[in-house]
Amino acid sequence: KFEKIKRAKRAAKEANPGVELIDLGVGEPDEKAFDVVIKTLQSEAEKPENRGYADNGIGEFKQAASEYLDKVFGVSGIDPEKEVIHAIGSKSALSMLPSAFINPGDVTLMTVPGYPVLGTHTKWLGGEVYNLELKEENNFLPQLDEIPADIVKRAKILVLNYPNNPTGAVATVEFFKKVVEFAKKNNIVVVQDAAYAALVYDREPLSFLSVPGAKDVGIEIHSLSKAYNMTGWRLAFVTGNPLIVKGYGTVKDNNDSGQFKAIQHAGVAALDHPEITVEIKNKYERRLKKLVETLKKKGFNVKIPGGTFYLYVGIPKGTKSGIKFANGEEFSQFLIKEKLISTVPWDDAGNFVRFSATFIAKDEKDEERVLNEFESRLKDLDFVF
């Protein structure tokens, strides 16, 4: 999918030299990390004591993670020694967890659309993946009671991701309570990928671990990538049930030697300043509102998401001029080739495209220019839904 997008973008640029491509498909922040984080990295990198292997992490980062969960999510009592271990990004953690739990024939339950890494590694270990479709009529929450009994019996891991990429949906306390009950009843490990946990709109951030019993059955993976503009820094942490954390730590200890200590110290500086995320969130919310306004004018059924920086939008059937779109990929390719607007198609559970608010803009004035240009390019299109 992403290779097709890259090819279409290259072809569109070659066919339209000098015309700006508006990239609304990027899934990472458009700005660098904040100065307090960068300056911490610079100073810590100078220290000779930070030159060596970090293995499963420095104590300062574990402590900062524990305090961050309390400060931002109201999750208190996380033991930094036994219930927190860093990761070289959440992708790394997701790739390692199956090695601790999956044997041939075991099943991983995964939501689609979603991030496939843990499922890919499940298959490499001889396990199976059972997909749970996220549908709008169910508020993009998986229907756990519809999973066949024979699948549940073999299931070892349930992977969740809320706020959800790409749908932007958020979980509720009630849903997480059902997850805890389901996992306890069926002896299943819950892995909640919380990469966007602090990027929520018109509500307070919610952690799976804040729900009673959650730590009995699962873990949560928090990433500094989206909430702190630190995508390329590769820093996250796994937290929750101490046995699951220990299992992950054992696998990790045999896969990598830890993230550079200076980066972990910079991560401490980030976690100590959650107001950074608030500033970042405000920017995305401003952009999302303008995108929603423009798309509504063109007939799309769209609203501000509960979280993330994405809009997950059902595609039109075609245009009044006679162009037809069979799926999200066709619509996405049309926008790239004809309007130099890049999006990401999702055809796993219905036909959708994902618009991202992480397009590149130098400042707020330039942001307004890009958004106005986006609206201008759609003006001559009359969509049929």
C-alpha cells in the first residue's frame, strides 16, 4: 500500500513540476522535539558515563514513566523497578512480545484496521492471527462476544490501540472493564498500544491501567513519538503487570542492548513536561477542525476524532462527472494523481481514507495557507455519496 502511494506521489510530482504536493498521509509529527528535550540530549551525550550499554533501561527513566502515568492519567502505584521497562520505540516492544507468549497454534486477537507488527511476529512463530473488524456502528470498538469459542480457547494475546490509528476512536472505561473481564475469564494477555494516549480532544486522557483489574491481565505501551515529537528518537516504555513486563524484559535482553542513555535522559525531560503534549495537541486540534470544515462542505460525513491526529473518512462513490471509486485505494490514487493531495487508504473494514493533520507547515500562517490550498483543490469536485 505505502509503496503504491510513494510511486503515485513521484509520478504526480514529475507530471506537475513546481506544484506543491499536500501530504496528508504522513503518520508522524511535522516538527522537531522541544528545546528542553534537545538540550538535555546534547548535555547528556557529553557525559562519559552515558557511553555504555543501557540494557533494560536507566532507573531515572523508569521513575519518570511511573510519575508521568500518575500525573497525566491518574494511575498511581506503578513500581518503576518491576512494572516499567523502556523500549526502543513501541514498534520494538510489539515485535518482541509474541516471543514471550506465542507457541505454534496459539492465536493473537488483533483489531483491523490497525498496526500489524505484533501479528506479523505471531505468524513467524507459528501462531495465528484472528482479526476483529472495527466498524463505525460499534464506535470502532471490537465486539469481543462475537469471537468464535474455538478461537477464544486458543487465544493468548489481545492487541488494542486506543486512541486508535487510523479511526481516531477512543475507548471508554466501560469498554476497558469488559476487556478485563474477557481477559480474566479466558486467561488472555492484553497489550494496549497507547501511542496516542495523551492526544485526545474534549476529554481527559484515559489509561487502560486506570481500570480496576487491568494490571492483573495486561500491559500498556506508551510512546514518546507522537506526544513529544520524538518519532525518530525511538523511545517508549512497557508498563503494567509485573510478570508480563518481566517476560518482555527477558526477550528484550536477548534482542537489544537498550536505547542510548542520553536519549533516555532526554525522555525524562520530556515526561517531566506534559504541557509539551498539550501545546502539540492544540496545534493538531486547530488543523483537524479546518480539515473537517472543508471536507463537510464537500459532502463527507466527518467529525473531530476522539484522539490521534487522524480523520478516518468514508469515501465517496464517485463524482458527478462520472468517475467511480470502488475502494479507498482508488480514491486515494485519484487525489494524488489529479489533485496532488496524498492520503492513506484503508479497505480492511469498509472503504475509507485517512487524512493526517501532520502535514508540513513552517508556522501557523503557513499552516493556514496549506489548508486553504487543500480546500481550493477540492472546489471543482462534486462528489456522489
